[in-house]
Amino acid sequence: MEQQGKILQEVTHLVDAGKLQGTASEVLNGLNVETLQQAHIKVQEGHMRGKVTIAKPSLCQPSTLVIPGESRGSL
């Protein structure tokens, strides 16, 4: 657990220094069948730049962080 705390502190410093950038290009609200289908279609179309994020309404808007230059993942 102590190591995880150190990793999170380093991530915080990297975000604050602008070395990590959010790549969420669209946020779909509500974790349900409709938003999962929408997200899947957007990824499959191949026109997305960045990430599609599905947010649970009761939670804060999440951000997907990647290190610039790293390859993009898929949904």
C-alpha cells in the first residue's frame, strides 16, 4: 500500500506539471445498456481521437490520463 501511495503522489506531480494530459474526448453519462452501446459504436467507427468515458451519475466526471506519446488503447 505504501508503494501505491508513492505512485499516486508521482502521478499527482506529473499532472500538476502538465506532463500527463487528459484524453477524454467525450463523456457519456450513466452506466447503462444505451451508453455502453453508444461508446462501443463510437470506438468501432474509428473516428475517435482520445477516449470515450462512461461516468456514473453519482460520481465526479472521470478523466483518462495517458503519457503523451504512448499508444492509445481501446474500449
